[in-house]
Amino acid sequence: MKKIYVLVCLMVSVVTLVTACAQEPTVSPTDTPQPTTPPAAASQPTSTPLPDKSGGELHIFTSQTIGRVDPLMTQANYLQIIAYQLYAQLVTYRIGTWEVIPDLAESWDVSDGGLTYTFHMRPDLKFHDGSSIELSDVVFSLERARGETSAWKDNYANVESIEADSDTNSIVLKLSALDPFLLEKLATMGGSVIVPETVVTQYGEEFATTVENTIGAGPFRLVQKAETELVWERFEDFYAPANIDKIVQRVIPDTKTQRLEFEAGNLDWMGSILNVDEAERFRNDPDFTKHYKEFPAPDAFWYGFNPTIKPFDDIRVRQAIAMSIDMEHPVKVYGLGKVTHGLIHPDLPGYNPNLTGYSKDVAKAKALLEEAGYSDGLDVELYVWNIPSFITLTEAVQQQLIEAGFRVDLRIVEFGTFISEVRKGTYPFFINLGNIGVPDSAQWLYNSFHSKGPFTAGYQNEEVDRLLEKAVMEADLAQRAQLAAQAEELILEDAAVIPIMNRLAAMVFQPWVHGFEDSKPVYPRLRFNELWLDPDHR
């Protein structure tokens, strides 16, 4: 069997706008009038029969070493791409849209008051170990998803109870308050992932660390795990079995090696192009023009501070940093993005195109430093995770900060450590890429800037807290967005962060790969079960 290699250029993004495809809910046929005359004889088909889509191997890359593959423990994108293959949820997103579609639940009902959601489960569902998915497994999984150790617990803030109805093979969620984005929260990977209660209970914190205890219900099952490679095979009992037989994921940190392999025809797919020169090459190459895609990424870059740590507890220092940077320069260096002065993404309700932000003024920056007591300049540590394009972006800013009197020590950190330490509030000054998991500006800001948000790095403002608490409980979408926009203005006034840009996502795939043509799949929310390969590449 001929092996086909796929590249996944991992990065921390967003991402979060698209996710895996699933089957449509079953719809009962409507009664139609019977014809009064016999139908004409069917003509012989003149088009080429559809090809057989089954078979082949897909080889993908990750730049990160793979540890525990439990989507409830992290929102890191490089693990989510694996989770989308291994796990299934109540619901998911249709690829390239915010449309929520069935996954393990084949349909759902919402009560008139909007406080009760009933999910009707598909019959005869199986886990990868062959055991049946019971309603008790579903209740256990959802309770686990809203538990204290879950990275997704805030998605369940309005969920009062989770119950099983064995008479209708359904799961019932009762809410204490309206949540207009509950389905979207459940559709995000990790939001409602279903796992076997017996296995999770047996292994505890070791769950999803080995082949034997990584048990999900997704389209692929894990069959091999080594430090440098994962192997997944098609799970035949998935409700929508994959076309591809096997996926092999190797750890290859060097992006140049990945690109060269793709250009040589040994790789199928570059899932996130980060270099403008590479983008131009594929955009203008007639061999790839039809297979190259660009679209706004569902995320935002910013420089963040922990304002509880000196010297960043002084707003004058934060403002001085903002006035030291001409954002057009680092964005041009990065190559795929557009300068932004706000935090709310242009695709979200509440976006304000009139925000102006700080302009570069080195003299004013130096004056602010002197007012703050640093007339001889200031030593600062700037933390960034070990993604080459992010390092390049930060180095471009580093030079501008030096011109304004900052002596910058660039600290490059492994991604898992970086995320953990930012959430602990360890780093005083860092670059961040915020991913939009749900199309809701209120929840987006709450997660990163409410004093009790899951990703807040030490920032506290009582009025911001009040506005965001009110916003996430508001059912009126226009009012919800307005409250979020008010909170955004206060956050920016505090110079709690310095917005950099909204990224442009780009991807390219080989002509023999099918399933991406008519969509805008954003890494990492992709399921590979609907991809298929030309027969001569299997």
C-alpha cells in the first residue's frame, strides 16, 4: 500500500472556528403525491461513476512531543488535532461554519423557555475497546467536563443538572439561566467529549497516557504511541466510518524540513502556513492555486502583562511599551495578518473598527519611563513559546523596545510550560495568541480578562468584572455584545494588553487529497474521516 504523507504545521491558534464534520440528523420523509402516470424510463448515466473512496494511509506531522491526549486537561491546538480523531462528543461543528450538527447525539430539543436541552443519542454506540456507550458514560463525561480540573468548566456555568432518560435514550441538561451559546460550547472539542467511565475511573490522572488507556469513540482509534510517532486506525464502529485506513503522526519540529517534504510531493497538506514568502509561493504556483486557501483566523495576537508584578504594576511602564512599538513592522515581518487595535475579533458581535490604540512615540515612551523612576532604562523579560514564527514576531518588537530604553531578555519556552505558567501568573510580560472557541465576544473577553477567567494572567478590574459577568448572563445578543465592547474599552484604557494583529490563516493541500475543496477548514478543528485519496496515492 502506497503511503501518503500529510503535514500538520502546529500552532496555537484557533482556533476554534471550525471543527469536525458529522452526519446530518435523521429526517423522516414527508408524504409526496403519487404520480398518476408511470415515470419515464431512467436514462443511462453519462457521467463517470463516483470513485471508491476507501483505503490509504495519511501521514501527518506535529512539531510538539505528544504526552497525555485528554482534551479536558488542555485547550492546546496540537493536542486538539489528535482529539478530533480519537474522541466524539454530543455535537460538533460543520466544517468551515459555526453551524452545530449532531455527533453522538443524533438530534436535540430545546424547551420553550430555553432552560432545558434534551439530546437524543444514536443507538448502539461503541467505544474503541468494543464496550457499549451507556447513558451513564455520557452523564459521567459531561460531569467531568464541568469539573474543577477541566479546562472547559466555564462552558457549564449555567448548567444546573445533567440527567439520563433511559426511556427515550436521551440526556437532559437543565439550566439555571439562559445560555444562547450552549450548543456552540458543547461543540468545541472538549466541551462534551464522551469517555468510558470505567476506564477513566481505573486510571485516573493516567487516563489517555498509553495506548491501552486512551479510549474514545471517534473515527480513529490509537494503536501505537511512541515518543516520536502516533498511529491511528479507522474505527469501524464509528457511526460515520472514515475513508482512510490509517493515520501516522510523526514529531518533526523543523518547519523547513516539513515544507521541503511537501514541495517534494511527500506530504499531503500544510495546515497552517505562517510565512508570507511560503504563502506567496503557493498562491502563485499554478500547480497549487486551486488547492491553496486563505481566510481570517479565529484568534488574536497581543502582548500581555501580569499587572500584579513589578514593574508592570505601573500603568506608565505598560504605556511606555505600547508607545515603543509600531505594530506595522512586526506584522509585516510576520507576513500574514492585519494590525488590530482591539481585542474583539472583526467577525464577532461588538467589534469596534474605530479603536485607534497607541501610536509609536519613542520620546513619550522614554518620558513615561523616567516618570516611573527608570531614567536609566529598564530590564524586562519577554516570554514567548517555541514556535519559530512567534519568535520572529517577538524579535521584531524586541528591537523597537531597545530603541526606547528597554533592555529585553527574550525567554523562549516550550508551549506546555508556557501555557501553564501564564495561567499561574508567573510571567510578567509575554506574547499571547487568544483563540476564539465560541462566536461570542462576551465569553471571549471573560475567559481572558475577568479576574476569575480561566486564562486571566493576573489582571483585575472590578468594573470589567461587573460588565463581563452581566454580559455572559445576558440573553439578548445585541446587549451582550454592547456590554462586551464596553469592557473592551476599559481593558485597553488600563493598557492590560497591547493588541498586535488578527492573523490570516493559510493552507495548501496536494491535488490527490479530497475533502478540503469546498470548505475553509481551520486547523486544528478538523476530522479526517471524510477525507479521501485518489486511488493511485493509496
